[in-house]
Amino acid sequence: MNDPLTIAHKTFSSRLMLGTGKYHDFEVMNDALEASGTQIVTVAIRRVELKSPGHDGLLDALDLDKFQLLPNTAGCRTAEEAVRVAKLARAATGVDWLKLEVIPDPKYLLPDPIGTLRAAEMLVGEGFTVLPYVQPDGVLARLLEAAGCATVMPLASPIGTGKGLRTPELIRTVLDGAGVPIVVDAGLGVPSDAAQAMELGADAVLVNTAIAEARDPVAMARAFALGVEAGRLGFLAGRMDMRESASPSSPVAGVVRLPDPETVEG
């Protein structure tokens, strides 16, 4: 299916983005990346710089010739902190793409809409290609788009919960009239969640925990790839209209009607 995804003038054949955290080891991570067919991979640059467990050596383990690297500002609680980390990420990697996360809430890990918008405005002004992670809010999405963000990335449900698409009607407000790709991010638990997001009209999804913590991450990565493909194809095909009452699958006209057994003589 010739249906490319375009973000900031770059074109991708895969609509599945993957995170790199929580894998048992780098070998499993790379096998999952390969199985998924992903072309965009996000890395928590602050944790890499701090050499956190599971992140030390991560950039060396990735084949950066195969992937569009998407550093992220996970762990940043304020706009100012996110801007500083973004600049460190660009200096360390030479990449100006950035998944912007401003998350002051330690319990539910919900992004700060005001801080995210303020940071996005500063980073776009600094020449970054900004992909902001936000709560599903159509008004905020339009403001981020107007600020020059390359995508908007609304959450499906809180990070790492695997609860799936809990707010589809709010996601619709982000999709409605969007002029940039919409990437559903966080909380997807199974491939059918990804398919549902794509059926709504999302342009892509980003998945990490659901794959990394699966019993078989490689098989789950492939399953998510198929879920994304199925959901996208279903969206493009156009679903049937729902009806209040049943409608027979076979045509009624021309059906041979059998005689009533009570009227048939022996």
C-alpha cells in the first residue's frame, strides 16, 4: 500500500514509532525494532546522559543509519528544563528532531499543557522539529500547530498503564481539522488499541511499554505493526454506516419462499 507518512518534509513507510525503554537487553530491543518495521525511534536523552540502568550504551546499540532518531525530554518537569535538555540532545546527537515532554506530575505522569506550549514556542524558534506529547485537547492541539510543531501527540491513556484508548471522543477533537500528523502516544496495551487509534484517523502511533514488557516482545512488535496496518487500511476504506436495526446480509428480493408446512397435504 503506497501510503507514506510525512513529518517535517521527511517521508516514512511505517506508521508505527517505538520507544527504547524497559527492554530486557539491547538484543531484544533491536530484534523488536526490526520486527516492527519502525523507522522512527525515540530515546530519553536525559536518562542516556545520566547513564541510567538500561540506558547506558543505548545510542551505541542503535543503528542510526536505519532510524530517524527522536530524542525526548522525558524527566523534565518545566519548560525551561525541557529546553535545556533539548539543546543538550542536539549537541550530543546532531539531531534537531525532538519529542517534547514536560511532565511535573509524578503520580499520573500527565503532561503540563501550559509548559509544553511555552517550551514548544521556544524550541521552534531555536530551529527544532518539535513533536509535543500532550493530553487530548483540540484547542491545545491547534495552538501547538500554530506555534510550528511538526506533529501533535495526544495520549491514549496515562504512560505505561496499557489501558488503551480511554478518551476516543477527545482524540477526535485533536484529529478534527488537524493540519499536521496526529500521533497517538502512551497507554496502548495491545495491537487492537493501535488499530482503534488508526481507525479513528490517527496518522501514527507510538508504543513502548506494551512491546517491551510483553512476554515475547519481538512477536508483540510484529503484532503491533499488523494492527497499525489493519487500522490504517480500515480508515482509508471507510467504515459502513451504523444502523439502529438489523439489516439482512442477503438480498430479500427474489428469495424462494417455502410453503407453510401446515398447508401442505400429506
